[in-house]
Amino acid sequence: MLTFENVTKIYSGSKKAVNNLNLQIEKGEFICFIGPSGCGKTTSMKMVNRLIEPSEGRILIDGKDIMKQNRVQMRREIGYVIQQIGLFPHMTISENITLVPKLLQWSKEKRRERAVELIKLVNLPEEYLDRYPQELSGGQQQRIGVLRALASNPPLILMDEPFGALDPITRDGLQEEFKDLQKRLGKTIVFVTHDMDEAIKLADRIVIMKDGEIVQVDTPDEILRNPANEFVESFIGKERLIQTKPDVTTVGQIMNKIPATVHKEETLSTAIQRMKEKRVDSLLVIGDDQTLEGYIDVEDIEENRKKSTLVGEIYETELYKVKEDSLIRDTIQKMLRRHTKYVPVVDDQNKLKGIVTRATLADLVYDSIWGDEDDN
Amino acid sequence: MDTLIQFFQEQGSTLALKTWEHLYISLIAVLLGILVAVPVGILLTRINRAADTVIRIVSIIQTFPSLAILAFFIPILGVGKVPAIVALFFYSMLPILRNTYIGIKNTDKNLLEAGRGMGMTNTQLIFSVELPLAIPIIMAGIRVSTVYLIGWATLASFVGAGGLGDFIFDGLNLYQPELILAGAIPSTILALLADFILGKVEKKLTPTTKSTHYETA
């Protein structure tokens, strides 16, 4: 899909920003370029759509040399997302999203249709199409930035630290959403970042760069297990190398499979009874077929016991949950970051499968400290 | 009051004519200024090296005494409206040129990168991103220019271009303060009016960045 052949970039002067880069990227692959600032990762990416032109070597997209194509035409066929989002403040969200289709002279109706279709992808309401960028939050704006890159359905998307300027929780959410989207749409992504967590989480392969050269190209797992040299090791950080073990375990393997639940049709007194039996302060609320609906805690019951009788009337629906195949490392991080006490685990149909609590984490830490000794 | 009525009876039609001349000289000069300075200002943002020099030269022209400039054009263009318009045109250049240059130059670099990266051509970037966003600054330059020019146009009377300056200079020559006022007051009103109308135009041209049905907190 995308090939770098001996690509070198020399800026005025003599320093080589990128030195003899060779890389083959397959269709549908999610590639992260990572490295310290000045390592040439952004330069490498920007050479793909010729915002920076290579000094030597060739870059091929689907076997065609980019330097032999019309620059403007070529860029319209490559999605582009920047860190600072760069939505045009004087255009509505709809106009922003369908900018490239407009450049490609799609009809007005077709553009609007596409905008409606796209905004649904990121679960934003259709009314937002007629708002202006400044009326949206940073996270929403970057969602639109991503949609804008998807608008004309380009097979290849370049992203320059797209989530770098967002707060950690918004970033987390967007990363997940985007990885999901990428898998569904089968796009090839070249993603520049300096955040190792982000690269590990998103990439199929990570390209680690230093001083304009590639140090290591591999899957996140391989890089964590077999860092090529000391530089990679120090770049990954000792912390993460220690964490490698839980990295490969999924939530499904360690969760508690019998969480304390209450059906939404049950009464509050049943709920409080169950809390007492199970020695917990909150219960997961389920609907028919074990679908997870929300949670209810002892305070909710206390506040509402005079007004309501059924769990279904007062339970809370705002709930963070993970899938069975999520990595433990990510889940732990998120629990710590959000200060939650537990995370319910669901399958693809949102059916409750289990729960990870802080007690589960204690088991995990216990295993990693004494687990090996037990085996002997 | 009586003198005022008398003045209008005697000079009413002349006043209307002079006001029209005045307006016409200034507006043609400003229009020419816009037609030249806006494109040149945009062009300068594309050739950075020349920008400083050009703006400096135009600034220097601005410092020439206006009477001297008017006089300077007499041997070349003779007397009448043409030399007056040309001289005023030179004065209108600087504020418009400088504001256009600054306005375009100040466009958020990220927007340009996003636009370019998505495959907008240079022309598309200018007309659908840079120019719309620079409108308030460019319009500020045009307003300043217009107000100045309406003031300076009184001097055009020196080279026989007519305008409200005729009243002022007649008044000075004949020691008739009412004639001076008859020139000065309409010229001030014209300037205020022009500024007001241009303010409306500015509002109209400035692109919206907020949807009306939705209020931000």
C-alpha cells in the first residue's frame, strides 16, 4: 500500500532530518511512528502527502511514485488529521466535514448525505452539523477532525498526534472509538505520536525512530518483549517492561464471573437486602437476557426509598465498562485514572459477563509477586 | 437661523454639487485603493522577502505632505479631478495594504496546514479560508482609509478638483467663517456616514462563527 524506498530528507544546511528510510506498510495496517522530538517521525509522515518533499528516494502509494502525481489531486485522496484539529471556524461542522468532497465537486445533496452518515459514526447528534466548531468541546472537535479525514473515503489516512492536545479521559475514549472505527472501515493509518501508551494501544506495528533513522519496527508485543537496544528499552520505560506480563492477559481471564446484580424490575428492598448479603455497596443493574443497564448504589437507595419502589426507576446509567478481550493493562490504567472501584465486563451484545474490582487487582498483584513461588 | 436659511437659499444647489464631487473623488480613490492594495497585500504574504520593503515604501509615501503630493501631480497630470484622485489613491493604499497583509498573515497556520493537507489549492485557500477570516481586519483598514480620504479630499480643491474644499478655501480667502463651516460640517458628516455604512458592510461580509439557534454558555 505505502512504501518508503531509501527516503532521505535534508533541510537547508546539512542535517539529515530523515536518513535512508525503508518501510513497507500493508493495506489496513495501523502504523505508529514514535520517537523523541526531532527524530523525523513527523517529517516522514508529511512526506507522504508532500507537505514536505523528500530530498532523495521514492515514496510509493499502491506502486505509484507520489512525486509523479499531481500534488493537490493526490492529497484529496489521502485523509489528514493534525494535532491542533484545524477546523475552519467560519464553516459549519457539515461544511468542515465535507470539505474534501466539495473540492472533489460532489453535489450538495450527496455531501449532506455523507455528513449525516459520518456524524453517526461518532455518535454525535445530527443537529451538530449546523453548528460551528467553537460551539463544540475539544474532544467533539477532534472527532469532527477525524470525520473530515474520512469524508471522501480515502484508503490511507495520515494523523499527526491527533489526540495529543486532549485531556487524558477524552483521549482514552477517542482512542478506543477510533481504533474501533479503523477496524470496521479497514483504513490504512499512519499515526505519529510521542506517547508510548497510545502507540501500544493503537498500533498494529510501531516504528521507533531516532535521529532520522528507524531503530525498530515491530508489533507492540514484540517491542515490549524484545526491545532492539537500550534506546528502545529506555524509550518504552522500565515500568512498562515490568507490566508486560499482564499486557497479554485479557480482562476475561481474571474477572469475577459472578458479579452482584439486581434486575431492574426488582424492588429497592430486594436490592438493599442483596447488598447486605453480598457485603457490597452497589449492584449492577441488569435487564432481560443479562444486558447491563447501569448500576445502583446504597446512596441512591437511601435518597429515594420514600419516593420509589423499583430499581428501574432510580438506577444510574452513566457507567464505564470494558469488553472481555480488553487488555488488563489498559483496564487497570483506566480504573486508576477514573478513580472507579470496579468495572463491569460485557460482551459484544452488552451482556454482563463479569466484573473487575479493586480486589481483583489485588489478586493480580499478589500473583505477580508470589505467583512464581507457588509454582515451585 | 436666518443666515442658515439664507445660505441654503443662495448656496443650496452648489452645496449639493460640491458634496457630490467630494464624495465622488474620495470614493473613487478608495475604490482604486481597495482594488490595488488588497491583491497586493495578499501577494505580499506569498513573497515574504518583498513584503517589508514594499510596506516601508508605502509608509514613506504616507508621510509626504499631502499638499506637496497634490502639487507634484500637476506637471504630470495637469489640474482637475484626475490628479486629485491619483494623489488620494496613494494615501488610501497604506492602511488597506498593511491591514490586508497583517490580516492574511495572521491566519492560523494550522488551518493552512489542514487545508493544504486536504488538497486545497493556493487560490482556494486564499478565497475560502484566508480572505474570509481576514475580513474584519481588512475592513478596518478600508474604514480608516475612507475616513482619512474624505478629510483630505478638501485639499483637492487646490488642484481644481472641486469638492467641499472649495467652500473652505473661499471662506479662508474672503474671511467668511460660515463658508468654512459650510465646507467642514458636510465633510465631517460624510466621513461619519461613510464609516457607519462601511461598519454595516463589514458586519455583512464577516463570516459567522456561531449558529443563531444555539447559545454558548
